[in-house]
Amino acid sequence: MPSTKGYLEFILGQLAELEDIAVRAMMGEYILYYHGRIVGGIYDDRLLVKPVQAALAYMPDAAEELPYEGAKPMLLVDHVDDAAYLCGLFEAMLPQLPLPKKKKK
């Protein structure tokens, strides 16, 4: 089941305090970028983030879930109703997210 635009807009509204949030639609789902780095995405109307150490420390009880069959597990963010919590999570994760790979010419 693809994610809805309404859920995407809700999450983007919660992250409105942050600068440089970008979204890329991919096969009915959405990849979320923060300062050009992939933070996670919206899959089946669930916010999932990469399981970097900062995210694990910020959400020690987070469940691991698969965004889609065959993918690596990600962390389910339960507190999507708390904008300050979400912004803090993204800010904590940023230093540990890999830089985007340079495209070959």
C-alpha cells in the first residue's frame, strides 16, 4: 500500500522548523533528506529512519521494521505527533549520516 500525500504533508509540517528538508518520491513511497543526507523515509504511512547510533540512543525502545521486502531494517518513529521530538531526532542523526555519493560524470 503506497503512502498517502496527507501523511507526507503531516510529517513535513512536523519538520517545518528544520531547514533543508527534501523529499523524493519513489515507487509510491517517500525518501526524506536532511542537508542532502538520507535520514529515512515514509513507507506505508510509517516514518522509518536509518538505525544509526544516534537514532538508537534517541529512541532506545524503537521497533525495527522493514520498509519493504528485501530491505535492511529501519527504526519506526512512534512520536510523530511531537514536532520538537522529530526535529531533535533529525538533528541528532545528522552528524552520523553518510554524505551523498558523488555522481560519476
